[in-house]
Amino acid sequence: MQFRVIPKGQPLPQTGSDEVYLRVDHWNDYSFVTMFFLAYRDIAGELFELGQVKIGFKGQTTEQDTFKILPPVFFHLEEGFFSVGQDVDFYKKVTAIPGGKGKEILRQLRDLAVMPELLAEVSDESVLRISLLRSVSLPAITGQFSRILDGNVELTNYKFAFSRPSTDGYDKVDLDFQVVADSVPNTNIHAIIGRNGVGKTILLNSMIGALTGGAGASYFTDLESMFKSRIGLGYFSSLVSVSFSAFDPFIPPSEQSDPTKGTCYYYIGLKDPTDPDRLRPLSELRRDCSRALSECFSNQQKLVRWRRAIGKLDSDEVFVSMDLPKLLEKYNELEMRSSAGVVFEEFHSIVDPYLERMSSGHAVVLLTITRLVASVEEKTLVLLDEPESHLHPPLLSAFIRALADLLHDRNGVAIVATHSPVVLQEIPRSCVWKIYRVSKSIDVQRPKIETFAENVGLLTAEVFGLEVSQSGFHALLAQSVAKGPTYDEVVASYRNQIGFEGKAVLAALLSKAARNGDSA
């Protein structure tokens, strides 16, 4: 493969084989001239027009135009040179060249996105700072551009809202959601939290109806559109709902995987969309898991994402002991034995014993994360209803982290209905809505404190407030204080079996009682 420098205004050669063309552009970046238009003609003669690239070199001054320094024909840039494509589309077009030729071209051009180690060598160069980075940021080079070269999707911001009009006397509900690409902490997961019975699940079901054309007046709005219009079919490529509640009366729509018919829809859970009165048995759910594993194992990119997700769950000893990567070995063995591909029934017979040995919580996590990896594509919205129902707190945290990584990888979004403060620990305050209901009056608000990495006790008090102080051990301690004993007497009455937080609550209750007594 050779590179040819083409003078400005001259057409690209009509013939050639395995040649890269750099057509000069005299664009002036504060006296630096570094711009070229890049194109590639493959061995079959097909021309790929890739876009603008800037090339600089160490020690370059404004008196040295890059095109005057380059030889008319070369096979790779010499040490000291470096280059950067000028937008995301450039890297998308490069990765679309078959046979990995795109990355090879960039390596020969010493592109900073494909060779980030060069950044340390050239970071002080004026030509980099003034010219090559005039329209491109360093985070874009090391983030977006590198992601695209690795086969990942471009990360984008989201800013949308959901509205459920007043119905049956219940108040209207308006929620807005914003995702900032590459933010830390991640903003791809949002939570709606509140006590049982406030209507969290009903909200999620209304969202499903709004995106799948179901009955109801609820709708989503694109807050970045000029007139804040309702979102179109292309805003979310697909919708995945996850619910293992046996008592939710909502019947999910039938799955729909044809993008020409609107937003694709996938359901993970117990309900049978074809039979409202039927819950799917364990045997069917296990077959779902086997199918999802087959899909992940037969697709290299999904396999990488599945391995990464399972790795996040390895903080749980049960998942480690199950040795789930062994299933991939079994799958590959079956594939090698059969020229017609893996026979599903044979593979399922291997997976099924693994699932039978798992607790319900671990099986739900494996099924959910595997089906999500199999079904979540670029710009997918995932709706999860109370994932904590089957998971202990550490496994719930690991699951949320695995989900966050998957959504970041696929540029997707999740909205989680929950009553667990453990979920809130994994996401920032800007991604949390507290929901309250008294009779038919509904109120939503953001937490008053930051939620990411916060203490569970503080989060519980923030969300549930008065309910916490009137229930559980709070209520027992309040009853003890009402009888009038001292701090030591109360502790002794519990045989010194009060924890640190309980003692703090007890001290506060006694102090409040003393103040009330003084003011009486």
C-alpha cells in the first residue's frame, strides 16, 4: 500500500490499486497548513472517500507547510509525524473499509486515535495545539474516535421527557431525563424511587405503551428539538422491558424485531404476552437463557460484551464458582463438531444443568444480563421494574454496574423503578426521581443530597423520611423513650443489643423528648 500526495484542485486518479490519496488543502490554521482530503482505492478499484485529516510533525513552524515536506509518494510517515482525522464521520468511514485496511492506513499515518501513545511525545507541539486540535478535542481522540475504531458506537447526549396526563383523578406526572456522554459518574441509568404502591410500575408500563403504540395518552418529548416535539420512531432504536413481578396486571406487548414497523420491542420476564392468565414456567425461561447465550457466543462483539458483563458479576462468589466461561468452551466444541453449526437442543442440554443449580436470584441475573447483551443495540431504552426483588445488595450493585457498562458501550439508556437505596448509590442525584403519592395527589422531586456513593442509611432517610421514623426499630425505640427512662436504661432494657445507628437515633429521640419537656 502506497500513499500519493495530490496537488490542490487536481482530481483523484481514476485508476490504481491499494493506494491512499492525500489531496492538499491550503486551509490555514493561524499560519499552519496541515489539512488534506484522504481517500483510498482498494485492490478491486473501489474508491473510499474518507474525509479531512491533518498531518503535523515535531518541531513544525508556521513557515513549514506539511504538504511541502511530504514526499510525493511514500509507504508510511516517518517517525516524528502524527495525524488526526477531523470528525467522527471520518473514523466511521475508515472502519467501514473491509479487511481492516482502515486501521492499517491510520497506523501508517501515525494517527493519534489509533496510536495514543504518541500523545505524550507531541503534547507540547504548537502545531498540535494550534492546528490539529483546532476543531478536535483530546477527549474526542482518546474517547469517541478510539471507541469507533474499536467497533463501538458513537456516544451521544440525550435530553428527553416523559409525560403522563391526569387520568382517573390522579395528578399529571412529568419527568425529564438527561444523559451526558462520557460523564463521570455515568448518567445512562436513571431511577424512579418510592414506597410500594405509589405507582412506579404503572409509570413504566405507561412508558412501554407510549413507545409501542399502546392505549393511553402518555408520551415522550425530545427536549432538544426546536419545538420540544414528541419523539419520533428513530429516537430509540428499540425498547427492552424487564419485569419478574407475578402480580403486576400489565400484559406486555408481543415482541417486535422489525425496525421498519417502528421501535423494536423485547420483553424479559414471567408474563406470556399471548396469554394474560399464564406465567411462563422455569423451563421456558431457561430456554430463553440458552438462546440468548447462543446469540452472544455466535457474535464476536456480543461475546466481548457478555464476557465483560459476567466479569462485573464475579464479585459474587456463586458466579465465580459456576465457571460460566466454561459454557463458551462447550459451545465452541459443539460448533467444531458440526459443519451445520451448533444444534440448539444439544447446547441447551448443557446449559440447563447450570441454571438448575443456581438460586432464583442468580438465575434471574444471568438470564437478564445475557438477554440484555443479546438485544441491546445502539440507542436502546431499557425499563427495569424493581430488579432488587431477587437480588441481595452486593449482587444488585454488581448488576447495576454491569448494566451501566453495557449501556455506555451501546449508547443506551435505562430507567429503573425501585424502592432500594442500593440502586441510588450507583447513580448521581441528577438521575434520580423521588415519587410520592397521597390518595390521588402525586409529587415528584429530586433528592436533596447527592446519591452516588452515599451511605444507605442517609439515602433511606432522604427518600422515605417520616416512614422510616415511624417503622421498624425507630418505632420500637420511640415507644421505649415515651416511657421516660434514661439512655442507659433503654440500652439495658435491650440487653445492650442496639447498634451504632440505633444508639444515635435513641440519643436524638431522648434529646427531642427533653426539649419538648422543657417547653411544656
